[in-house]
Amino acid sequence: MSLVDELSALAEETLSSISGASTSVELEAIRVAVLGKSGSLTGYLRSMGQVPKEERAEVGKTVNATRVKVESALEEAKARISAAELASSIDAAAVDVTLPGRAQQIGTRHLINGMVDEIAQVFLGLGYSVIEGPEVETDYYNFEALNAPPDHPSRSMQDTFYVLDRSGDASAVKGESDVLLRTQTSGAQVHAMEDRELPIYVIAPGKVYRRDVADPSHLPQFHQVEGLVVDKGITFGDLKGTLDFVCKQLFGPDRRTRFRAHYFPFTEPSAEVDVSCGICHGEGCRMCKGTGWLEILGCGMVDPNVLSMSGIDPEVYSGFAFGMGVERIACLKYDVPDLRMLLEGDMRFLRQF
Ligand code: DAH
């Protein structure tokens, strides 16, 4: 085949691949393969020296004509392709202004806050006031003024986070200088007795902290609602009647309560209160571990010692106190199987309440 024929075959092949190209990347690859430094047509230009003299003029003319043809075909194709690319990028970026807007994700009140409010409403209806004690507390309010002096065995029931433990400091007055995260809301009882006029009818909801590893039935931080009544002539009957009423308000009128003797350092006598199981109504099931009852709170008559330590005369006044775990009550009420679900922040779970 003569050089001129070779060139016209190259021209034909190149023009057809240019017309078949549909992206600027493809087009650039064709340009480089033909007109680039080591492109096929450039190769012919470079080797003009070896072409016999008599053919040189014609071959030269053909090479040039081929180059002009290829260049103008590239030019045209570039215009065609970039217009198409622009059009498709405009399409891709198009905004449909008729679409509805995206709704803002609004949070919900947490089940536990809702439960605290619900409990508070019941007590507000009975004429109680709602108070709040500090979460960072001293050993005195958390333990000592509640009849649990240092070394009292009841302290080991509640593993404590100490903020400041100066028990090794000889100049510190032991017991008074220890700062801790409260393990129970019961310290609010002491604040109420110190700060408020008698008679006292208060509840104190809030967070408490214990050195526990989170598992289905324990959290290192949870909520309690404490209650305290101090008045003249308060009896265990008042305690039972009040808590039975509150349980029926919270769980439903068909639920029964039972009081089981227990020990707490700051009440005497003390009891734990169970509510009848709402699933089996007392028959015994998995929820109540076959007993028919669910434990929901601790309570008792305020120990005379506790009254005197806060400057109240136990010969004139008596009272009762109670403390309930809010997470526990919420989980029993709404059948939540694992306390940790309350901390996960999963909106699909939290929105249900
Ligand atoms: N503070 C107790 C606890 O965390 C609960 C409690 C029991 C509170 C008896 C009381 C009470 O006020 O009288 O385990």
C-alpha cells in the first residue's frame, strides 16, 4: 500500500472514531493518539526525510490535508460534545422548586422526663410541693443525716462516686468533708427539714449516681422521686393510703399494692412496696418472675433520730418517706425490657411515648 493510501485509511479511521466519540475524555484520547507527540500522524510528519524525493511533495500535501481534516473534525466534535455535556450537567443539577420542603426533625420529651412529670402531677393533686436537691452532695446529706454514719453497713448497698475524698486528710473532719454524687434523692429530705416550715409535704425528683455497670436492670445514672411528709399525727396508715392511691393513679385502678417489711437506715419501720403484676394480675408470669408482684419503691416512717438531727421534735411530729426509681416504674408501665434502651437516643424507640 502506498503512503498516500495509508494516510487516507488513517484519515478515514480517525474521522469515524471522532464521530463515534460521545465524551470529551474519549475525544482527547483520539487527539493524542493521532496528533500527539507520538501520535500516528505525527509519525508520518517526522519520517518525511525518508520519503523518496519524487513522492515527498505529494505525501507532504496529503499529511497536511489529513491533519487539517482531523483537526477540524475534532473541533466540530468538541463543540457537539461540550454542548451535550453542559446540557446533561444542567439536568443533573436541576432543582425541582415544586417539591415540598424537608421537615425539621423535632425531638420529643424523653420517656423519663414524661414519667417524672406524671408522678409529680399525682402528688401536686394531693397538695405536695416539688423541690429539688443538689446532685453533688456532701456525705452528711447523702448518708450521715439519714442515720448512716461512716462505717454504717447500709452504705455498702450503694456504691458511691466520690468527687472529693479527704478521708486520708487528718485535718479534715471525717464525714463532713466528703463530696460525692448523690446515690439517692433521700438527702433532699434533710434539706427540706432544714429549710422549710412545718408541716412538710414534698416530693424531690432528680438524678442519682451509682458505681454500677449498665445492664438490663442497672444504670450508673438514673432517676428517683423522693417523698417526705412531716406533720402532727402522721401514721403508717397515712403512708399506706397515700402510696396505694399513687400506685392506682400511675398503673391503673385495678392494681393492688402490698407492703413487705424491709430495712432502710432512715425509716423505722421500713417497707418495700410491690404492685400487682399487670400482665398476669397476680397469677405469676415471666414479667413478675412467677410471684405476681413487682417491686416499685422503698418507704417507711421517718426514724425519730433523723427528725431530731434536722431539729424537729419527734415527740410532736412524725412523718413518712418514700423513694421510687423512675426508670423502673417507666419500664414496668411501658414493658421496656432493658433499661439501656432509655439512654440510646434512638428516636424510633423514644417517639412511642
Ligand atoms: N433511698 C432509697 C434507695 O435509694 C429508697 C428509699 C427507701 C427512700 C425508703 C425513702 C425511704 O425515702 O423511706 O434505695
